[in-house]
Amino acid sequence: MNEKERFSEVEKKLQEMASPGIRPGLARLARLLSEAGMPQDKFPSVHVAGTNGKGSTAASLYAILRKSTYKTALYTSPHLVDFSERLVIDDKRVSTERWLAAIGLLERIIKKTSFFADNLPTYFELITAAAILILAEESPDIAVFEAGMGGRLDASNILGDVRLSLIVPIGLDHTEYLGDTLEKVAAEKFAIMRRDTPALFAGDPRLDAQFIIAAKLHGAAPHIFSSRYSVTEADYSLSGTDFTLRDKNDGGEERYRTPLVGTFQSENAALAVAAARLLSPAFPKITANTIKEGLSGTLWPGRMEVIAQDPTVLVDGGHNPHAMRRIAETLKALMGGSHVNIVIAMMRDKEIAGALSFLRGLDVTLYCTEVPGNERSLGAREMERAASEAALKSGGSFHEPLTAIAEASKEGAPVLCCGSLFLVGYIKERKDELRRI
């Protein structure tokens, strides 16, 4: 059995132990970790929440901390191809043995504790608890911890020693759990702030006042990125993003580069720079040089990632209206007015019409597909119907994503695969087959 197959066994074990579905709340996880000796208090962390850009921003900050020679962990979700992507410590993925040992401890606690008899933890709670157990043993200097879909009731909000609350741009997503207005969603995200701890928000004129009020209620020290900084002179290409970060307080400017592709990546990277600067008093090995060098070495797959050439094939996991707007901006910046073929699949529970509306006005053809084996995925023909209702040109419906890519590639135009992280994972797992198309 190879490592990937062993990680499939880890996933299977977690699914067997977990209660089905999404059940927001911290009571189950709090009890589980209490029985395990409060491991969430044994390492410092940065807690990253928000709607879009969490992963890229977290990966950028992680790269900066690593370049600053701190022992650093990165916890993210979901994974694209392999479960082992979820927890990395000093650029090494945690082994199946470590995961299974942590899961075994959790299983013993659940079996012996009557509290869990009819109140099992969810899949995400179990993964988060196991990651926390591993990190408590590893004792990193700092862990960058990405929240799941929420904030206040998200499993990641159990962290005990948070040194910075980092909140990326907020948009409407998971409205059935977080609320049906931007303000309600923001309230859930802002609730991760901690007393006497800096909190950095990307900034949004519609939400800035709410952020300041929430920070005062939580006793946190608020910082709004857009109030202090501006991103200027941004240059975008398929090899990365260059930009200037200007400090409005003193007029200072610094030029940065990230290998991540997309108009939104200058903002994500700049937010990570601001976060690193806020952390530097407590982590003095962070310097102007380590920030710049760390940022230039950031790795974060699945976001405007080039996976093939001739024609160019990119993948992006954007799956909601806010993300699709940024994808449309990036296509304009990178491709100009050139035609682009888009291979798209989306989950049924997403704001599909709202997301597709941002593609109108672009010279694109949609090749509609689905994610095989995923019950949440909208069927290919339904996806094509949604494209038609959005007044977008369709190149047909295809049950198999690779077939859709093959068809979209025939005319030689660039191909973008987007709409779901599950679609990106499916395609990346089959990159060898893609090369034969």
C-alpha cells in the first residue's frame, strides 16, 4: 500500500468515526480536547478566516515565517488531491503514522466518554482535533491555521494561544449556516477576534465600522489593511504577480513579487506582508528581507495554476460570486481580449447564477462538466442549462472533465478549469492523463 492509499484509509477511518453532515458548534470539540489534555493551548497560532483568499494568504504568511527561520506549521482545508496536504510542518507533510496515532487517541476518548454516545464529532472537527494533537507534540514556534467555512462556531476557533486574527475579504457563501446578508456573515467571521490580540481585516467600506465595533466588544486591537496600505503598480503574468505596497502612514513603498497568479494575489500577498509586520514585535526574526524572500517563494496550488502548455491550461478553485468576479478580472488582465475556453463544474449549493454573471461580457465559451462521484456536484447538463440561463455561450456538456478539457483544447485557445475545488482536485489527480490529450 503506497502513501496515498494509506491516507485514503485515514480518511475512511475519520468518516466512520464522524457524525454526518455539518453541525456548527464548539461543544463537541471542546469536550474532546479537554479529555485529551487541552492540546490547543500548547502552541501559538495565527487564525485565518474570511471568504476568499484564506488559503493563499495563509500560505504566503507561512512562507514568510519559514524564511524567518521559525518552525512553522500550516493547516488548511480542504485538500485538493491528497489528505496529507492539510497539515505541513517546515515544508514536510505529516505522515500517516502520526495522523493514525492522533486519530486512535481520539477514538479511545470518544468510546470511553458518555458525552459522545449520541453526539459524535463531525468529520472536520475530528481532523482539526487530530491536527491540534500533532501540533501540540511538535511544538512549532507558530502555526498558521485556516478556518473552515465559518468563524465563531468553526472548529478552528478552539485554538487557545492566538497571536493574530487575520480576516481576508468577506463575501456571501455558506449562507444557510452563516446568514443571508454580508453583515451576518461578517459577524460570524469577526467573532474569531481575541482579547488583547491584534486583529487584521482586509477592509471593506461596507464592513469596516462593524469590524471596529466587534473588535471593541472582543477587546481586540483592530487594524484595517485598506486604511493603512494601498497596492499599486501591480503587474500580472502567468509566471506571477509583482506589486508595490505603499504605507499611507509614512509614505514608504516596497516592491514585492509572488509566484501566485491572479489580480487578487497582489492583495492576498500584501495582506500577508501586513500580517507579518504585525507579528514581528513578538517574532523578531521577521525582517524586511525575510518578508520579501518568503513571499517570493510562496507555493499554493489550485489557484490560477498553470498545469499544461500548448494550449495553456489553468485551474482555479474559485467557487462563489466573489471568487468568480476576481477570476473575470484576472482573465481580462492576463488574456486581454483573447478568447478563453472555460471548463466549469459547480456544487449545487453554491450561488451559481450569481457566480456565472461575472463571466458575461468576456469572450468565453463554457464547456460544462461535473465532478464524477460527487453527489453535491451539479450535473453536466444542468450546468449547461445554468450557463444558457446566464446568457453564456456553451461548447456542450461532458460528464467527464478530461473529455471537456480535450474538447476545449482543440482550437488552441487558453483553457481555464474552475468553479469548484473538487473539480481542481479531480483534474490535478489526473495530470498524467491530461498530458496525453
